Amino acid sequence: MCLVHCCSPNRIALRGPIALFELNCSSLISVSLVESIPEGLSYPLDSSSLPSISDTWTNLLTRANSSVDIAAFYFTLRDTDLGRTEPSAAQGKQVFKQLMELEAKGVELQIAVNGPQTDTRDTADLTRTGAEVRVVDLHSVTGGIIHTKLWVVDQKHLYLGSANMDWRSLTQVKEVGVSVEDCSCLAQDASRIFGVYWNIGAQKNGSLPPFWPARYSALSSSKHPLNLKLNGVPARVYLSSAPPQISAYGRSDDLSTILSVIADAQKHVYISVMDYLPLSQFTEPLRFWPAIDSAIRAAACTRGVEVNLLVSCWSHSPGSMFLFLQSLTVLNRPPLGCNINVKVFEVPSTTEQKKIPFSRVNHAKYMVTDRVVYIGTSNWSENYFTHTAGIGLVVNQTGSVVGEGQRSLQIQLQEVFMRDWTSQYARILSNDDPTNPCLLS
């Protein structure tokens, strides 16, 4: 197992026994679940709410002293991609402005972005201010893309979640993520995943090394989670990644992680994901891929676990998804009586908002059970776990003593899920719905 002294200001400094590694993690770790709520979408005043992703990114950049590493699917933080001025892009422009100013502050900015890019204006301008950008052609290596959305700041702070580096993700798309501050242990582990992307981006021959160097090996896993105190509450925490081909030694596989979280649930599994499809969505020939679907059916039909599945409804929803979802809902009928419930979530749009491409959707990718929180960056279909790069964070605070004024992440995320589940924007999927009910809205 790789060993690390987690409080070192250097980038991954190896030292000492694993016990020291865990003990030296800050006891003042601050963790926040964060979200983006699209303009025009509102909840009752007494509903649960989370800090905004926009404020989170701004805060992380303000705190940056030495380094910012970002792994991204693409970069369109400004509205230049529209060819017109869009008022709701102001938050994205502010984040971009702060990124442009990092070099002048003496902060090194490294960006690993999926390639080839369709719009290079943001990354080109950042390169001119001193950023080092590596375009990662993962397709030539695994047949997938870099779909990860990850920040590592000063090897101490990190963000991961569903939000792309896109102005829409801050004001026009519903997103959920997590920010962890003053936690070198976890941040340096996330940096090792970033390091794999950085390594691939430096290769020109479209191949993977026969083995990943030890400096990329996992510092946390399902078998060896980090024992931390998050906002003062004890937690067992680890990172997972996909696909297996680019996961270094000891790293928990993202799909295996999701399956284990579902299998671990005793009372309920609440899932919010944009796409849910037990098929190979982007490769030919089409393959049936029942891994997650079977786990959900087993949980509800053989263990009596309540499964609530919230999927997105928008013009780009795959029509076949709704047929698979309907096949889940029929399991509620006698004699089975499985406790599986499916709702579709639709973000309302004005006439003007409908003109903004690839927006107005619930883009979140998370799961919360009665025991565990899982926040990821992947949609739930085969290619995201077998070909495409993604990352997940698992937090287990089961059995932890929660003091006065403290709240576990599990309770917080459960409240957010139920807010969405019971909102006016979610409706029960009927077996009479057409192939794509979103197109009729």
C-alpha cells in the first residue's frame, strides 16, 4: 500500500506508516454538499437547500495559494459558444476571470480536458495566461471520454460532482456536488486520479502503460477507507474511479462501488441520475447490460428495500430508457409487490430558456441510502463504467455519534432528494407513458 504524509504542502510526499497518514489529517475538515438550481425553478421557502456550486468554485479559487488541478469534459465558462450575450452566463464568466488571474497570483493551473475539444476558446485563453492544458484523447485508448468533473486545490481542497465547466451548469442546469476543504488526505488521493489523466494526456501513441506507477496508487478504497471527521462527525471515506483500465493499484472500481452501496442498503436506496439505461449506449453492437438494474431489482424484490429512482426528462432523454423504467414499476404489482418507485423530473423552461442548447435538465448523479452517500460524475449506462473516465465519492457515517448542531451528510442528501421527489417538478412514471414523454411537454 502506498503511504503518504497527508499534511505535506508538497504534491504527494511519501512518508511514514499508514497510521500516521490517517492521524495527520486535519480534524477541522469542512464538507459541504452543493448544488446548482436552474433559474426559474423554485421550492417552498422551508425546503432544504444547499450552497451554490458557483459560490463554491469562487471560494476555492479565492483560497488557492499554489496549485489548481481541474479534470473536465469540456470548457465553456463564457457565453462565446452561443454567439450572443446571455445574462445567465455571468457566474460562469466570474469563475473564468478568477482562473485567468491565477498565474498572476503565483498559482499553477493544470487542466486535463477531454479531447478533441469542440470549442477551444476558453482553454486557449487560459493557456495564454500561463495555464498548462493537456487534451486527453481517451477515445483512442479506451473508446471513451474524460467525463470526470474534479477540482484539486493546493493538495488540500477538492470538489467533485455533476457540474461541467460550463456556464449552464451554474444557472441553467440542476447539479449536485460536494466540496471538501482542509483535507489533504482525500485531496491528495483525488490528485492521484487526476495524475492518471495527466499522464495519458502526455502520451502520443494512444496506449496505456503496462502498469501504473506507485505515485498513482490509491490512498483510499472500499477495503481501506480513510477514517476522517467531516464537520466533526466521524466518517469512513473513499474515492472510486472508472473505467478499470485507467484505475491505478488499489483503486475501487466505480461500478463495483455502486453495486456494493446498493447491496449494503437495509431500508432504502434513493437515486437521482440523468440517464438510467441497462444497455451499451454509445457502442455497437448494442449490448444488454443489467448490472445495476439487477442490483436494484434484487434489493427491492428479495430484501424488501425501498427503491426510489428519479430520472431526468428532457428532449435528449433516450426513449428506450422509459421502457426499461416501466419494466421496474410493474414489479410493484401483486404477487411480487416489490417496493420500486420511479419518477421523472422535468425542469420548466420559458420560451427564451428553450433557446439555450443542452440546458434545463436535472444533471445530478448521486445515491443516498439509509447508510451511505455516493456522489458521482457518471450517468448510469454501460459505457460510463467500462470505457469512460468518471469518479465517485463514498461517505459512510453509519453509527457515528452526531453531536448537537451537527448533521450527517446522509441526512442532508436524503432531505435534498425528498425535496425533489415530492416537488411539483417530479411526476410518477406511468406504464401508459409514450416512449419519450419528455417530447410532449
